[in-house]
Amino acid sequence: MITRSTHRFATVGVMGGAVLLLALLALPVGMLVVRGGLEGLRQLGGDPELRGALTLTALTATAATLVAVVLGTPLAYLLARDRMPAGSLVGALVELPLLIPHPVAGIALLLAFGRASPAGAAMARVGLGIVGSPLGISLAMLFVAAPLYVSAARESIARVDRRYEDVARTLGDSPWRAVRRVTLPLAGRGLFAAAIVMWARAVSEFGAIVILTYNPKVASVLSYDRFTAFGLDAALPVAAVLVLLALVPLLVLRSLRAGLGPLEGAS
């Protein structure tokens, strides 16, 4: 029989463990923002390289996210509705980049799309270079972050009762029109949240990008470059700005979860 003192001891142990983990997660980030945040914000006004890196990071992450939304949403739907042949295998392949070390992902992309590869040579002939280009940055971001979008989008679509699609089809909609008019609007908030998560992950990517494109520099590569060239103090402002930038999608996600009300059905 559990005594009151035993229960109290267990409660204290659980709370202590939770506080310890919270401190482990919050302390490094807090120190980084405190030491480098103000200087990083100040440098935004007088550091063209930092502004350029942040702009490049945001643009390439946005491009990668848009591609993932356009191409990944149909794939997520097929997986959610079990309409993809060998769906389990396809799902595993989609999620595999999440398990690959990111420098290894960069090497794989270099092997597949570098100048020496057939695909890279064909792209170079039409003026599309992967190595050392914004296109390469977006490709690396897409490779490492798109699985997050597809996985979250799949779950959002799966939560929409497929009977709504069946009703729309009895009213004359084609299968894909029913998806567009019914399923996607009902899953819209989840799809939007999935896109935000992917964008945030793309912004933070380093390992795959640095293999493909050291220059031009995204913000993560710039932070590493300044750390290796000038030391910790030079890297802190850039790193702190990246942390502050990460707060933006986090706040958006919190607002989505904080009671905007249930999704309205499709009209």
C-alpha cells in the first residue's frame, strides 16, 4: 500500500526531474540570447553580411517549404488514405532523411546532383547549378525538412473523416475535387502548422548545406564561419539572432493551438 510519504517523495522526484530537464533545455538558449541577443539585433543595422545571410536563409527556406507543400500534400493524402502502393515502404523512405546524419545527407545530395553526376550535368547545361548556389541551399533544406511536413500533413489529413469526401462525391464532386473542397480545408490548420514546422527546421539546417554550399552563406553557416575564424564572441550575435528568429514560428504555432476555434467545414 502506497503511503502518503511515499507518494510525496515520488511527486518531488518527478517534479525535480522535470525541472532538471527544463533547465537543461532552457539554460543554454537563455545564456545565448542574453549574451548575444542585443548585440545581434544591433548588428542587423550595421552588418550587411548578417542581413544578407538572414535574407538568404528566409528566402531559401520559404522556397523549400512551398515546394514541399505543393509536392508533399498529395503524397501525404495518398499515405493517409492508404492509396499509395507499398505505402509502408514509401512512408519509410519519406522519413529516412530524418535518421541520416545531416553531413551524410549533404554528401548524398552532392553525389546525386553534383557537377559530376548525370543529373547535375544535365542541370548545369540549362544553367541550374546545385553546388555553391541558393538552389543547392533550398535542395538541402527540402531534403532534410520535407519529411517533417509530409508526416505532419499525413496525420492532419488522416484526422478528417473520409465520409465527408464520400458525401461530396454523392453530390457530384470528382474524387480530387472533393479532396480540394472538403478534406484540405478541414485539415488546413494542421497543414499550415506542418509548413511552419518545416520552415523552422529548414532555417536551422547546417550540416547538409555546408557540404553543398559554403558560399553564399546562410545564417547557420555564417555563425559557424565566424566561430572558426574569430572565436565565440564573434559567433554569439549571429547565433542569438537565429534563436530569436526561431521564436517567430514557435509563437505562430502556439497561436494556432491556443484556441482559434474549431476548423470550419468546407462550403
